[in-house]
Amino acid sequence: MSVCPCVHLSVCPCVHLSVCPRRRTVQDRLTGADVRLSEEQLQLVQRLQRGQFGDVNFDPYEVTAIPHRNGGGIPPGNDPGEENSSPSQIPKSPPIPNPGNSPQVSKLVHAIKMGWIQPRKPKENVPTFYDLWAREDPNSILGRHKMHVPAPKIPLPGHEESYNPPPEFLPSPEEKLAWEQQDPAERRLNFVPQKFRSLRAVPAYSRFIHERFERCLDLYLCPRQRKMRVNVDPEDLIPKLPRPRDLQPFPTTQALVYRGHSGLVRTLSVAPSGQWLVSGMSSCSWGGFPFPEDSLIPDFPLIPDFPIPRDEQLLLGFPLIPDLPIPRDEQVLDDPEGRDLRISPGSRSQSQSHSQSRSQPVTQVTWHGKGDYWASVVRNPGSRQVLIHQSSRRWSQDPFRKSPGMIQCVQFHPLRPYFLVASQRSVRIYNLLRQELTKKLQSNCQWISSMAVHPGGDNVICGSYDSKLAWFDLDLSTRPYRLLRHHRRALRSVAFHRRYPLFASGSDDGTVIVCHGMVYSDLLQNPLLVPLKVLKGHAPALDLGVLDVAFHPQQPWLFSSGADGTVRLYT
């Protein structure tokens, strides 16, 4: 674009013209020809140079009349000619949306609906005054400070700080004298309670400034500690136990009831073959059952060696001829001296018996796993409560020089030369070869009633008269690994199964509880204890329920004897 030197006017570059008012001829740069401008064209160029509209009749400030919805014209109140009209009241036509912005608008609407885009929260007007006793706002400066520990609250006043306290809070002259003689640091109260007639008679508190000063010292000098609370779901604390149906087989149903006893059935014993069951009664009699029949047979055609506690005598029978019946040997049972008797082969019973005399009633007899040794327990407050007998040599010995207490029951270890002795609150494990105490187990029970050793030898269970069953892991600790409180009354007997991971407990409430007790060979894995079944059937009598329990050697069956004079089989 070129400028005329006389008037210094310029023309828009899109026109490509040079204009001078002295001449109307301009040169077109595109074609190179001279073009003569008319008067109207010259005025148009001059108006464009001044920044005005090209049309002389165009008024940029003219008000456009908007047709009203109900009729033509401008609605009332929106006429620009009116005095109270406002440009903000003039309606506008809806904008024409851009088709290219439609996908972007749809995405923004979807994000707002899904909550991905949050609108700006309006700023809250912080009040000048706040509630002094209200809880601290988490959005405040102290609340946002993560390491801030609030000051401990001042304890509320008690009845002794009242102006009219009850008479029991007023100290006597002796108590007041003792309070004055105490050291200030040892006093329970730093003031003496007083009684006034009315609230107006109460004087000013003389220790107010001193207590406020001590409060300030505590807040300033005493460090504060934040106790971290672990939010744990209570369901996560309960161990996930397998379902009982996945732990079968175990006894669930009462199959047989053995009747015919004349008194309380105190004890049970099952033959290793599983074909015979021997029961002992409180009437100093015993009988046997050929399994699976349910009739009592007082004379046995075949029984293994078994000891018979009879008041102060312990009888041991050895059958010689299994094909002939063995009646009760009256000569041995009625022998007053309790000496060793040998029955000749030509006698009526054709058997041999050994009688061991004791000064107190025999309460328990237990066999060693090899069958040559057996131990007996008597209720003797002094010494000689436990004797270990050897059947082949026919001799007995007292293993203890000093009594370890009131002995309740004893057991031989199934694999090691250990001897377990249960007193009222503890279980002692002795090494018979070294003749020393190996371990002492604390039962956390008031009175131990029974004990059983796991066939693996590393676990022991104890029942107590305070309705507790303690499971000990000998490789873990001398304290109980688990303390089960499933029964409501005293436990009388506990037993392990030889082949299956089962153990049972009988109680005076007339129930037998069977539990799953899996012991793993991995020492890092603890035993798994799962309650399985509550077996009912015995009727309590004379405040006694189930007195003894015993498992079948091969099958997952359970025998129980009770105070109702019956023996029950659960399969």
C-alpha cells in the first residue's frame, strides 16, 4: 500500500489503490490500469479511512424491536423509550449451538453426573466468635495439624467438693488429723471437705491460683502421647474353622444302651481287639459286654489281663485257658490277708491271680503301652499315693520320695519313658530312666479331675471340676495352648482316640462333647481344635452325670458310662 504525500491518507490493502483528493484517478496494482473514482467511491474510501461504516444511513445504536410472544411489538416494561427500562430486561434469542462442541459438552455432562468433576465449594464465612465448649472443628488449624494432641480434660468435681456434701464425705477428727500428718504428695484429696449452710456462706477458694498455675505447668512441661488405636474388624479375630461335615467320621448318634448294672458305672475299659467292654461299678462289682451285644455277662469266656481295684485290694487276673469260662474266684476275693495266691492247674478256675494290698481305696489303675508295667493311685494324704507295679516280676515300688501333693491321676507316656502325674493344679512329667522332673505344666484350673495323653506323645489334655478342659502342647509352652469352656458343670473324664484325630470329654451335666484335635508333624503349625458334636443321653443322678468315656480302638465310636447305671455307645 502507498500513501499520498499531500494528504497522508492510506487505503486498505485489500483494495490495492492509492487515493489523492486532488485527483480521482488511482492505479490498480493488480492490473496496472488507471481507475477514476466517482464522488461516492471517494467518500466511501474517506469513511473507511476514518474507521466509520461504509453505509451512511446505517445507525449502530438503533434499538431493534423484538416481537412479543402473545402479540407483536415490545412487551410492557421492556421498551427502551420508557424511563424504567433496563438493557438487562431485554430478552435475548437463544444462541445457536455449535455442532462441533456437542461431543465435548456430552463428556462434561457425563463427568458431572459420575462425580468426576466437582463444583467449586463456596467459601465458608468464618464467624468472628466461636463456641468455647464445642468440639474442635476438624477443618480448623488445630484439627488439620496431624500431630496435635488435645489437652486432657480437667476431672469433674465430685460430691466431696460440694458446699453441702453428704455426711459420709465429711472427715472425722481422727481422719482430719491423719490427713494433716500425711505428705502432700500422698494425700488422696488436696483439700478437706467442708459443709456450709448456704452457697452465699462459701468463701473464696484459697488454692484457686495455685491449682491454675499447676495446670499450666502440666500443660507446658508434661509431654503428651498419642495412643494408636488399631481398627480391627471383630470378624477377623475369630479363627476360620472348618465345617464339622468336612471332618467326618466322628460319633454323632446313640446306637446301643448297655443296661443291667446295679449302681453307678464308674469306669470303662475296651479290649485292644475291640470285642469286649469292661465296666466297673460303685457296688464293688464289674462286668463285661461282648460287642456289639447289649447284655451284661458276669462270667467272661475270654478277657485279657486286667487289674481289678477292690476296696483296699488290687486284684490282677491272668487267664490261662481261653476256651473255658472263668468264674469269679471266691478264694482270691475273700482272702483277708491280701497275699499272693497261686491256683493250681487242677483247681476250679484254672487261672492265676495276684493280690496287692493297699491301706487306702484304689481310685485309678493305668497300664503301660508294653503291658508289663501298670500304676495305681490311692487317696492317701501322705506318701505312697502312687505305686508302679511289674506283672512279670510281681513287685511294686514307690517312685517318689516325697509326695508332690494330692495326686488325682497318672498316665504313662506312649513313646518315651515319661510318667505324668496330675495334682490339683499342675501336671508333672518325670523321666523314669534319669529319675528327675522334666517339666511342670500349669493348668490354670482349680482342681484337675482327669488326664489323657495324645498317641503322638506331644500333647496332653486335662479336665477339671471347674468345667474347663486344658490342651497342652509340650513343645510350645508349659501353659495351656487352649482352654475350652464348653461344659456347664464339672468334667469327670477325658479321652483320646488312638487312630482318629478325636478327643472327648464327659461332664456332670450329662453330655459328652466330641472335638476334632489335629496334630501336625510340622512344629511351626499349631494344633487345630474344632468342637464337633454334643452327645446327650445320660440322665444326671445324685448330682453326677457322665463318669467315664472311652473310644473304640479301631472304629470312630465312643463309649460312655454314667450315674444312671447305663453304658452307651455312640457311632
